[in-house]
Amino acid sequence: MSRVEVLSPRSPVSFDFDIDVITSCSPRSPSGLSASFPREKRLTNAILAELLYTSSHVVHATEDDSEEVIVVPGLPPVYRGHREFHLRQGVMKAAQLTAECEPDAEKAFFVADLSYVYKQHLRWKKNLPEIEPFYAVKCNPDPYVLRLLAALGAGFDCASNGEINLVLPLVDPSRVIFANPCKATSFIRQSARAGVDMMTFDNTDELHKIARVHPGAKLIIRILTDDSKSLCRLGLKFGAPMVTVPALLGKARELNLDVIGVSFHVGSGSYDSNAFSDAVMRARMVFDMGKDAGYTFTLLDVGGGFEDPTFEASASVLKDAIEQYFPARDNLRIIAEPGRYYVAQAFSLAANVIARRAPPTAEDVDPDSENPSVMYYINDGVYGAFNCILFDHQSPQPYILSLDGSFHVPSTVPLRPSSVWGPTCDSIDCVCSVTQLPSTLQVGDWLAFDNMGAYTICAASQFNGFQVSKVTYTAGGEFGREVREALRTFAS
Ligand SMILES: *Cc1c(COP(=O)(O)O)cnc(C)c1O
């Protein structure tokens, strides 16, 4: 392992130094930057001063001091320290790169706190000890998230060959479920070769395909449940209606296929925990239909749709329903496919204000506007990390990371309605149509967004030539040691 520097966390103070080191960026006028952008210069200088101060407090980690930083071959390091510290660290680094005239110096970045994923796993075990989580890879196939969850004993819900190939180096194929009811025949054949046997279906064509290329598969019938009270209604696309189930099971029997259980998905972003109760009741009915078709089911897959804020409520409804509908369950294995639950809050995004459009004078700003007259442009948008706005019905809200050269935002700073936009040339690229931001917020300042781990990076595009924002990893707080311990399984 190479020598790694870890900067010690400290609480930043407001700074207003003046170091004349950055004005040489402009070949035209040596002091041009300070002349035309006095504030921007101050900001960069101040953050540089901060950086210089911090670097005198560097902790060096050497090979025998591997407690400090985890390095998995081919992946970026996992640092220690609180997420906020690394967000600020990134801002300071950007200031330094700006001073060095690096292209793309101010690019947006994620900070992922893997301790949060660990914490969610403990929370899962505490509330749903009987249910094995199979993490839904599509939600965020981050290499460290996958490694951490693999080390913690989770399984994986995959929807494609690509996802299966991501997790098979990490876990045994028995810990993978191919939970896409409509698969390409070549994908089914490939999963047979890889030894991935558990897969879902919800139609007879799928049964014919599976009988042809993976006759030894262990099938799970995906049933339709009431997802009308969820944001992402997966039932529009998947799930066998109850009335079709007996015929489907009859067909499976006729084709000599092994159906081992039932799965459902109450919908992503469900705001009604009772959906789980209704779904478990339907699953019970399908277990009985299985009996009629000559099967003894042994697997119940309760799907995903668990949300951070309502997790305990959903878990409690689910446990009660399982107790009610499956009172004798010695021979029953129960699994789930949580996605967003594990990662949503583990990732934050920092984005730089790269441009602003505002009325020429403060008097012209309409303070009560529903359509704010002040518009900020940041360097990630709906074609990138914020695709969750379009695809996952989210409304991320920014907070101020740095304002006027300081990480300290005075509580007295006046706010005004503003809108926040992504960097592309498409008008659909709106991150926030109305939000309250400080009237002093300007180009060069940084915004941050929490809750950016689910359905963000994985679907980000490079539309218009903007790169996908990179991730800085940390394992901070009380579970840092456990996370490093778990990841060491994969470190060289
Ligand atoms: C998307 C998906 C999940 C994960 O959903 P979350 O809302 O992120 O928990 C689980 N199972 C299947 C089949 C899915 O399609």
C-alpha cells in the first residue's frame, strides 16, 4: 500500500486572508483575477489559507498503520473522518486546483460514508432478524457498497448479466437472486452457466424460455400487489395478477419446473406501510395455490420499497403480517430486496455554483416570486446525479456548503427565493424550481445535497460532455473500525 495522507478534521473558521498566489492564472493580466473578481479571489485565497493551515496537521499512514486508510486494488481509498469534513476537504482541494489553473478544478463530487451503510445493516438485523436482505444492485452498484454488504453477509438482487457479473466475484451464486421477471434468453442461459438458480417470473413465455435454457432454475413467482400508494409503481410493468397465478403454476408444473416461492414488490417510495400487510396476505394465498399445483413453497421474498424514515413502521407491519399469515414457518426462508434503504443517506453531493442569472440590481429582485428571478447554475444536474428527480420522483434540497470563502454561514444571512439548474443546455435540467438561498450566494460558492445515494450515480449520463461526479469514500463515526475490518476482506 502506498503512503497515504489523511487530513485531520478540524472545525473551520471564517477566513479572510489575502495570499497573492493565484492571480497568475490569467496570462493577459497578472492581477486580472483580483481586479475583475475580487470576491472570487478572496474566496480562493481564503480556502487556500485554510488548506495550508490544515496541511500542517497532516497524519501520515504507512503500511503498518493500515488502520488509517483502506485501499482495495483498483478502487479509490476509503478515508476516515466525518462526511462533512470530506465535503469541506473537497472544496478546499478544488480551491487549490483552481489556483493551479487545473481544468475542471471545481467539479462536483460525492462523499459516501460507508459507516452509514453499516449502520443500516445493524438496523435491519435488529428490526427484521428473520429476513435476509438481498441488496437491490440497481439502486447503486457502488463497488464499496457491494463489497461491504457482501462482507456483512447480505445477498444480492440482480436484474441483468452485468449486475450478476459485478457481484459474483464477491459472493457465492447461491447468494444471488435474478429478480427480473422478464429476462433475455441469453441472460437466463448465462445465469445457468454462472450457477445463479433463483429467478423470478410472472408470465408463461418466461417459463418456456427458462425450461429451454435453465431447466434446473429455482423459480419464484412475482405477484402483483397494490402499489397505488407508492411513487414508483412497479406493478405497471411487473407482477402476475392473482387470477392468473393458478394457470401459471399449472404451466410451470407441466414444464417440469421447480417453483420454490413467491415474491412481490410493494412499490418504491411507498408511503403506506400497510401495503406490506396486504401483500403478505396475497403471498399466503399463492402459497396455497402452489399446494394445489403440487408445490411446497419454501421461500417468501418480500421485495424492496423500505424507506429510511419509515423503516421501523414498515418492519413492524411486515413482522405482524408474517406472524399472522405464516404462523408456522420452520421450513420457510424469508428474503427481501432492499435498495434505497441501504444507500440513500450514505451519499452526499457537493456542487459548485458555476453561473448565476440575476436582475442587475437587488431592487429588481422579486422577493415573493413563485418563479424566482435569481437563477443559479451548478455543475451537476438531471442528466447526471439528479436524474433521481425525473426517474425516482425525488426533490433534493440544497444547503450551503461554502459561502463567500467560509464554511460558516451566519444564521442572520438574508434568504431569497431562487432556482437551481444543472449545467447542460436543456431547460428540463432544473434541480430545484424554488428554494430559499442566501442573497449573497455567488459564483464560486458551493451547495451540498444530502440523501443522494439511491438511483443517482447509477443512471447518470455524460450528456453534453459533462462527466459523472466522482466519489470520495469515508468510514467515519462509531462504525468506522467495523467497516474497515469488513472491507479488509477485499484489500490486498
Ligand atoms: C428496484 C427494485 C428493488 C429495490 O427497490 P427499493 O425501493 O430501492 O428498495 C427491489 N426489488 C426489485 C425487483 C426491484 O425492481
